[in-house]
Amino acid sequence: MRRLLLAVVVAATVLAPTAANAAVPTPRPPVPLPVGIEPMPPYQPQTYCNPTDKPGVVAFGKLLTATYAGTSIVSISRPCGTDTSEHYDGRALDWGGVYYTNTAQVAEVKAVFGWLFATDAAGNPNAMLRRLGIMYVIWNKQIWGAWSHKWEPYSCSGVTACHQDHVHFSFDWSGALKKTSFWTGVVSTPMPAPHPLFTSFTTRQVVTVPARSRGLTTWFALKAGMKYRLTVTGIYHYGLAGADAADAECSESYNDRVWRTLAPGETSSATGVRDLVVNSTSSGWRASVATGGGCNTATHTYSGTMAIATSAPLQLAINLPDRSVATGALTVVVTRVA
């Protein structure tokens, strides 16, 4: 995850090859490399939840562990949280078995860095990093980003959080999907985040929307003209004491224990305060079990159908004026219907 950076250059010894690591092996490309080369990878932060290991990340991890015996792939994908991390969309690699006080392991890290950031025969700086589509690297309290082209301090606390027992690599989408010249022998143009069309009648997509999140984009897209049903379940809490509760359509408060479709001060359901909002629009959810007033206090499950004119991913958010003390999440199940 990209953290707040301080504009201070870290000593050049981070990258400089030494006599100790000069004989350390470096990875080998699997195909002949072309004369041309990719531009510096763009910064493409994680924007949706899809924690499945991407092929380019897996392949790079295997290349490192094959080159350096005793090292390991610690992590690629992780369950999604409310912060931003390429682990949440399968584009980040934590390469382990490299401890910052172990001389031999540090030599291997420096060998990898020297290889990634080296200028090639054609004069292209950071050649292998560009061919792999690596956006940034974190190691031993320092971060190197394609946006700055230099090592800078990384704010952290603890050995693992400070990446002193592993190296973190985050990839752009071309690199993550193994579309770059390092793997194909053909120079690629940086690609945007993919959103494959969801068209199946037999599968479903499940999305978790945390109350503290300002909103999320689904990793999949709905296809124009097709009809989909969204089913929402769950309760979240939005008050300091945790007593104030809400679901996709209704809410209650500590001084008003009746579940209502309108939040205090709200005059129209169109504003959707405390509701789950889809594509920036209050959806007018229908209760699956009607317990009065348009609410479902039995199962807190609601549904609605939709079709869109232009194929696009869903934008999902809980419309909270203040989410700083919110806890919990809503679960959205998307199915295609006839």
C-alpha cells in the first residue's frame, strides 16, 4: 500500500552493487527481449476488491524463489479491507525469506534491485522494472516509486510493517496480467484496470460494502441491456455507542428505536441518507419480508432489479454523512435474471 512519503532521498547504498553481491545470481527473462521497452509503469492504485492472484505476479514470485533458494512467496492476494492495497486485487507480491540483518539475504535483495533498476544496453534506465510493470517497491523502511524514481522514507512501525523481513512489489495491470515484454517479448502499452462482463445466469457475484468505505467499484461490469437483481443483507452501526443501526433502506437510533425509511431530518427517500446507494442513486430497496413502513426488521434483506444503458462496473456506497465511527458492512449479491 502506498503510504504518505517524505521528500528525502535515501542513501545510494540501497541499490549500489557491492563486491559481496556481485556474484549473486539474477533472474533470467523467459523470452528474448525486444529492442523497444515499456514506459515507466503508471501508478494504478487498487480500486476494487478481487483478491485472486494475477498471473504476472505469480510468475515473478516463482522466478524469484527459483533464483534464490530459501526464499518464499509470503503473500499475493488478501481479503479486502477498507484501506488501499494491491493485495486486494491480486497485484502485489510479498517476497519473503529476506531479513534485513541477514548479510546473505540482503545481498540477494540488492542483486534483485540492481537487476531491476539497471540501465540496459540501449540506455533505458530501470529496464527490467519497466518490462515487468512494477509500480513500486518497499523494503526496510524505504519505498521506491515509479512516480518519483528514487528511494524515500516509508512510514511504519514493526519489522513486518516496515518490510524488513520481506520485499513488497506492486504491479500495474499490464504487469499483473503478464502482458509485458518480459514475458511476451512484445512491448505493451499500459492497460487500464479490466472489468470483465458478468453475463452468467448460473453464477453470482458477492460484494461486501464496509460502512467506513467511501464507496467501491466492482471488479466486474454489468452488460448493457441485461437485467440484474441486487440482493442486500446486513446491518451496520453508525453511532458512537454502536446503538445507532441501519440496513440498506432503513435505520434506527438510540433515542428512536423504530426502524424508519427516512433518517432524522430527511424529507424524501430520494436522498437515501444511510441507505446503500448504487451508481450514485438511491435505489428504493424493496423489503424481502415486509415488517412495516417499507422496512425489514426480520432479516434486513432487500432487493431491486436494474439494467444499464452502457456496460460498466457497479459503484456501491453507503450514504453516511459521517462514517468515521461506523462499523460493520452490507453484503450485496448480484445475479443475472431474465
